Amino acid sequence: MITVRLYGLFRLESEKPVYQFEPVQDVAAVLSLLAKESRLGLKDWKKAVIYVNGTAIDKLSMFRTQLKDGDVLSVLSPASGG
């Protein structure tokens, strides 16, 4: 299973704080699954700050980062404020 933990506004806007999915190919596939299971669209999920096993996806292969069974994604809402 792939575990997805939500933080910030994503946690508030989603029905649950943690999702578990069968293994899929990459981060983009997980975001598509989240869009189907939540009130947020894919465009919203793609704005997230995402970590795979504690490493930011911008240090990996972004949305094409390959995933495997047991991986943990942390999904944070982008910083905002004024």
C-alpha cells in the first residue's frame, strides 16, 4: 500500500487525513486518485508541496517520481498569507 498523509488546507478540505492506495506507477497517478476521492480537483493537488519518504519531489523526478509498495507521501498545502 501507498500511504498519503495530508497536512494544512488539504487536510481541512479532504474527508480524511490519511489515504491508502494500492501501489501505482508514480506521484501523478496518486494525485489523480486523490482528485477522484476528494472535493478538490487535480489542478489543486498539483499545487501541493509533496514529499516521498521525506524527500521533496523537486529533488526527485517531480510528478513522474516512481512509487513502490510501502512508500509514504506527505502532501502539504502551499504557503500562503499576507
